[in-house]
Amino acid sequence: MTDRGGPLRLGFLMFPGFPMACLTSAIEPLRAANEIIGRQEFVWKLVAESAAPVRSSAEIGFEPHVPLQEVEGLDQLYLLSPPTAEFADPRRSPARLRWLDRTGVTLGAFSGGIFPLARTGLLEGRPCSVHWCYEAAFKADFPGVEAREVTILREGRRITASGAGAVFDLMLRLIEERLGRDCMTEVACWFQHPFVRDADASQKVPVARAGGTTDSLPAAIREAIRLFETHVEDPLRIPDVAAAVGLSGRHFERTFKRETGQSPLRYYHHLRLMKARQRVLYSNDSLREIATSVGYMTSSPMIRHYTDLFGVSPRDERRLTQSVRRAVPPRIEAAE
């Protein structure tokens, strides 16, 4: 156990629609650690751009302790938001975050919170953890930021976590560093947390149409999917992928379909359209730009294939999603 001369002070900057699971995954293990050792080793504040309650993704309102412009005395501040979040005050709020950075505060983000953090310029030239379902949109919006598929990334005074499970793991790491492994293990057991992942563990990514995850696949099929993932804009020929993973064309086709439930060509086709969908939902890119980014020469065939796969055209899906986001939410009382 290391004496740090006072509790670790954390802040959680909430944007409307933030993932509530990330907030509870951060606070609950810290609360448990405090109870186990019998003192306040961790303290936290909920922060928002204004003093008004902030509605979470679960439509539960949270009362902030302090507005962003008044927050001080923190060691770490994490942004929690959906990927579509924008600053309500696009001048003063990013400036305040940059000021906090200059004063030595560690800044981080959970899940979609990387989007507003990147908009401040504080991730430029740095790597960060990006949830797999936001990866295509994030890379399009922030080409100067290195997006990685790890669950947690701690890079100096920047800490990013890809989702609620990763946030829980991150908090366990903070507990271990301050209070030792025994306390961390007890906290994990309180919540029946199944395991503690290494900091550089890869994200669990579902295999399309197969009901499993990529890490459970044979090495050759994992490598083929990796090649597909890295050649979305410039699609590869399936025979070339088979040769690259050391399989004959026929054996590759048969093995890939057995493991994923789809032929390599169909899987690759669906993968590219899933990347297109991320940008339809989480970016303002034109359909022509999106089509080019996933390997189509023009937007028309992409729109047709998108509609066949998802049952709605990209224009209609974007319009519907935007109308839902603009809808005025019902009045919600702040959570205690």
C-alpha cells in the first residue's frame, strides 16, 4: 500500500445521453474500496457544463455537483458522452479542459466521450481506446488521433476506456495501485467480476451472424478478418486473403463459413456496410464520402446494399436517428 497524502479526486463530466453503465462502473468499485478499507481513499464529483440535471442514456437524470467552469482540485477528469455529443459552449468548455490539462489534471474519456475530448485537440497525435462500434466514425472525424482496439489505454496524462466493462477494469487498476492487489481482488469479488483484463487486452468484437467473438476463432480466420478490417476502403480479393493466411481457396472458404456462418465474401461485404453504418449514424459525412470510405466507386450501389442489409436506406436511418436526438425528453427528476 502506498501513502499518496490524501484521496484520489476524480471528476466525471456528463453530456446528455451519456452511458449510465460507464458512470456506475466507475463509481461503484471506488465506493466498495472505500468501504473495505474504512476511509475515503477515493472521492468523486459529477460535473456538467451547467448546473442543470443531465439525462443519461437510460433517461435517468443526474444532478452535477459542480459546473465545469468552477471545477477545481481534481486529479483526474473523465468525459462521458454518446459519440454524437457536442459542447453546449463550444468556446469556453474546451478552453476550460485545456486549462485543466495545463494545471496537471489527468484527462480521459469513456466510450463515446472520446469524441468531445478529441474536439478539444487534447488527443491530437496521441493514441486512444476507441470502442469497435464507433471506430469508423472516429477515424473519419479525427485522422490525427491514433485509434486502438484495446479496452483501456493509459498514455501519460490521457486515459481512455472503450466501454463499461473496461471502465470497471480501469477502476480496479487504480484501486490496486493505491491499495494493493488484495483490496483490488476483494472489490472484484464483491461484484463477482469474472476476471481482470490486462491493460492492453483487445476488445471483444462480435463475429457477424455467428453468435461468438473474434478471439474464439482459429488463428487463420482471425488473421483474415484482420486483413478485411484493415482493407475496407481498398477491398482485397478473397483468393489473395486465402493465400495470405496460408490456406487454399477451397479450404479457406469452407473453414471460414464453418467458423462464422458466412462465406468470406459475404462476411467482408457485411463488414464494409457495418463500417458505413457507423459513419451514417455518428458522422455528418456525405453518402458519397461514406461510400468511397468503404470501397464503393459511387454511392448508388452502397445505398442499395445498405438498404437490403439493414432494411432502411442510409438517408432514412440518418434522418430518423437525428429526429430522435432532437426530440425534447420528458421532465426527469435528478437521481439521488
